[in-house]
Amino acid sequence: MGMRIEFTADGLTLAGDLRVPEGVGPWPGLVFTGPFTGVRDQVTGLYAARLAERGYVTLSFDHRSWGESEGEPRRHEDPQGKLHDLRAAVSFLRGRPEVDAERIGAVGICLGGGYALKFAAFDPRVKAFAGIAGAYNNPYAMRSGTDYQAALASYTEVLERQDHGGPVEYMPVVAEQGEAAMPGDEPYAYYGTDRGASPLWENEVTRVSVRELLTMDNMMGADFLSPKPALIVHGVIDRFCSPEGAEEAFRRLDQPKKIVWVDAKQHIDLYDREPYVTEAVDATADFLGEHL
């Protein structure tokens, strides 16, 4: 586990796990942000534990409205709020005696890859970025191959009902059949089974969270990160966070940068499966060891 800690962001109390390497510090610090709907004892907790073994103080935490952290409505994707959470998480890390305050990195997995990229680009305290199986969302990509205006209209109808005092509307995160925010067998194989089981996670998300995925632009962080070093680790086949998106982010980054391809065939391979997690951890530790 790690040491359970709490810190505040915009007046909200957020819950996290702080992991400190054995030995004498201070150590470089890493803040983590992870998959859509994820909580801290799933993917981010695994990577935080593994990188703590490699000599980093790590902070995995529940973003606002998720897990044990405060925030309403519950289980709602709040892009600006997540960036504020990451800012407060770095402030917390820099205040810890175990941490070298001038050596802070941001690590994002899945949807968190884009958040970590955008956050690192605009916070001078963050000295390096690593994205693993990252979703580098931008509206241009989301608009292609979909009836974008119809999708926006459907979610705006939900918001209007809520604006008029209606209840917050929810949908399943994953489902074997029928509607889900993350449809298909692959997300269900992680979140719908023991693989992703967590007492902090529930199989529901606000319906309008999907609108945030369609409209956020985290890819733009690639245009502003320079001169900070950037690492992208990605599976060669990924049906949910496209290799093309990873390639675009890499192309838009300036040096120093590195991209590492692992032979994963599913997006969720990089959540918890070997040898892929170890390959990603090794690549991240090696890159940060050189640049952070």
C-alpha cells in the first residue's frame, strides 16, 4: 500500500497514497493520473508502487468526485478540476521532506496521459512527463468518424434537464451488453472482473462525462511542453488509445523526447499484464533517471 494521505484542492479533500523508497532521501517525486473512471488502487497504484521501488516518491490519488475524494456530482469527469487536482498534488509533494522539490515529474496512464501532458506543459514546477498507453484527446480527432454535432446535442439535452433541476444522469462505465461509457469486451475484461476490482470503484459515471471526452484538448500540451523532456510508451496495437494519437503527440513534442513501443495487443495489457507493465516501468525509470 503506501501511506494514506489527504490534501486539499479548491477546498475539496482528496485522498491519496504516498509511497517512499527505502533508504535515505530526498528523492525525486512523481504524481500520477490514470484511466477514465479509475481510482488510486487500480492502475495508478500499480505504477506508483513499481516506480517507488525504483527510487521515486510517488503519489497516486483519487481525483475529485472519484473514490474516497470529495466532490459533487459523484463520478463525473471534470477536466479543469483534474488539472487543479494535479497542481495541488505537486504542491503536496513539494512540501514533503522526503521529496526533492526541484525534481518532480508527472506520469499519466490512459486518459491520464493527456492530462499529465497538458498539466506538465503549463506548470513550471514539473520537470518531466511520461505517458503510458496515453489518450491524447483533442476535438479534431474526436470529430472525425462520428456525427459530432449529434453527439453534442444529445449530451446538451441531458445538461438542460439537469439545469432545470433534474437529477444527475448516470450510465454504466462498462457492460457485457448494451450501453456503456466504455463499450466493448476489452474494458469489461478489466473493470467488470476481478482484474480491476476495487472497493473504491463503482460501475457508473455521469452521462455528460462523455461530452468532456469529446471536447477536451489535452493534445495541445505537446505544443507547449518544450524544453521539458517527454517520454511516450505505447502498445503497437491499441483499439482505445490509438497509436496514431501517440505518434501525433510525439511529433508535436520538441526534444528531448523518446517513444517506446511495446508489443502489447490490447490497451488494457498496459494496465496490469506482464511483461508489458515491467517494460513500461523500466522505460519510465530509465528515462526519468536520465532527465529528472
